[in-house]
Amino acid sequence: MYIKRHLETVLIELSAQYPCILLSGPRQVGKTTLIQNLPDADKRKYVTLDDLDLRAMAKNDPKGFLQLYKPPVCIDEIQYAPELFPYIKITVDASRRPGDFVLTGSQIYHLMRGVSESLAGRIAVLNMQGLSVSELSSLPNRPFFPAFDDFVDRKLSPMPDTPAMYKQIFRGGMPAVATGLYPDSARFYSVYLSTYLQRDIRDISRGIDELKFASFITACACRTAQILNTAEIARDAGIDVSTASNWLGLLETLGIIFYLHPYSNNLLKRTLKKPKLYFYDTGFVAFLCKWASPETLLLGAQSGAVFETFVVSEIIKSYYNAGYEPFIYYYRDTDAKEIDILIERDGALYPIEIKKSGSAGKRDARAFSVIRKSGLTQGTGAVISIRDTFVSSGEDLLLIPASLL
């Protein structure tokens, strides 16, 4: 079952403006499916560099490759042939025709290096992740922002109860699992780890011990939504800290993990400096941490961390799906005062607290006072939880059900 992606509209709009579009993101999130379902897909040649013969031609004779596959063209898995970028630049500069190239790739940093060196100013970059709650619910996408008007028209949507919410969290957002194509999520993620992810790891960095890497990624998953402690991850995986740091970079490169960095301002003293680690996909976290069912995940010690991961990931996706980069941080000081998310916008900070509770309320927003006391401008705050109603609590505070993200 194909679910229309929010990024489709953005991609169509940008391809009418830019000669080149890059759609990046991890494997199996639906990049190829999206571009093959675009309205003009039949007018655009399609070629994938997963084909080893075509990959060899693209690397060894990039000029000849682009003569064979003239624009408008879609080149899938472009990261395998960065040699194409200078020749794409030449072609783009000669015509400046919008929509000539649609590129996809699953190794984000490698792609960005080629883009920055060859196609700066000529390309629009979009980041794609797994299916969001709004995509699965056929709701319109908005970049998350704690504004009353953004939620008042969604409040009549059906609200899943807590067990139903954890079923969604347990499945994750990978389209093949989220749509029910593969009902056994554990089997899907097992193949995903052993086939797709480890193959990409080998492509980027030769000589990795796959058993130690499996222990490493599990150690990371068990620390999702926690402040990064590379030494602890290294200890659990039986590797040194330098190797753990390098492998964390690989996971970020492949779009598996991301960080929330601490908000920094001279008016906020004694803040921690380390980032918080998150996974984009909670289904993958549940698999790696060996949670066998939504019920055991809900009742387990990690349920709160996985719920926070789900909420933060959904907020990040809401920006990516609109074609934007989010300006999102977290706050924690040496007195253990913590705010899960800070959104910076128009000179104000909008604090967000995340609670795995059906009865979260104003008491959960107490830490927001550190913003006002510091002299910074505080915008409307929000508490996101597993509640079944949307409420404006007054005093610039919204109580938002996670199902409305």
C-alpha cells in the first residue's frame, strides 16, 4: 500500500524552481517509491546505481554516463558515484532548466560533501525519514510549533489509547512495517540490520567487526533519549572510545541517529554541553533492545525513553517533511533542571516537555520558569503526553496529545 508522502508536494514545488533536487535519507524509508510516484515520473528517465554495471560506468566514465542518461533523469543511490557531481554541474550550468536532475542517496554526509563542492546554489536538499503519524493518519503536515491554531482543527481526530499508541511506536515508521506489508517487524528489522545497514557500513568503512558493531548499535539504542556518554557505549560494546566515536559518526551519516544539542546562551548559566542521542525509528530501537511486543515495551523500564524518542523524531520529521531544517535544542543545567525541547523562533524560546502519562498537566511545565528568570523571551510552552484531549491550559501552555503530532 502506497501512502502519499508529505515531501511529494515539496519536491514538486522545488523541481519547478531548481535544476537539481537531492532526496537523502536512510535505506527503506521510501525514497525510490516516492520519486516513482511523482506526477511526471513517466517523463523522467530512471537509473539506479545499485546496478553494478551502471555504477562502474558512472564512476569510470561520468561524462559518457550523462550522455546516455540525459536529463530529465532520476539517479538513485547517487552516493556510489560522486564522480558524477562535477559533470552534473556542467550540464546544469549549460541549461539552467528546472527539474533536470532528481538525485537520491542514503549516505547523507558523503552526499553533502559532493553537493557543497560541486552544486552549491544549484540544488535543493530534502531529508526523508520513515512515515510520520500525520502521513499514516492522512493528516496535513505542519512543522511542529506550539500554537493554538495549529492544533484546534486537529482536535477532533480519533485519539488512540495508550496500548494503540505503543503498537505504533513498536512498529516504527519504516513503510514496509508501518503499512502492514511485513507484519513481523522483528524479522524485517533483522534483515534491515544484517543486509542494508551493514552493507552500507562496509561501503563507508572497511574492516569493521560486524559482531562488535551489532553490540555497539544495541548499546546506542539502549541509551536513546539520554545525554551522550561515548565511554559507556564503548565499554558495553567492547571497543575503545575512539572507535565508538567513529561508529557514531557512521550511524549519523546513514540517517539512523541524530542529536539534540544543548541550547547555548550567555544568559543561561551552568548548562550541560553534551548532546542527547536519539534514533529516528522507534521500531528499530524496540528490535535492537529485544522488546518482543508493544505490551512489554509499554511496561518496560525503557518505555519513557522510547516515547520521548518517538515524540522528538515526529517533531523533526514534521520539519523535514515541509522541506525545512529545525532549530530545536534541549536544556539541562547542573541543578538537574531540564526542558526536553526548546524551539527557537523570532527571538523567543518555546519550551516543550514530554511525559509518558495520560494525566500530564501544568505541574510538568515547572522547569519552564528558568527561561523567564534568565531574562530571555519565553513563547507558548507545551506538554506532550499520551492524553486523549487537546487542552489550552492558559498562561501560554498547551497540553497536546502525541497522536496530534
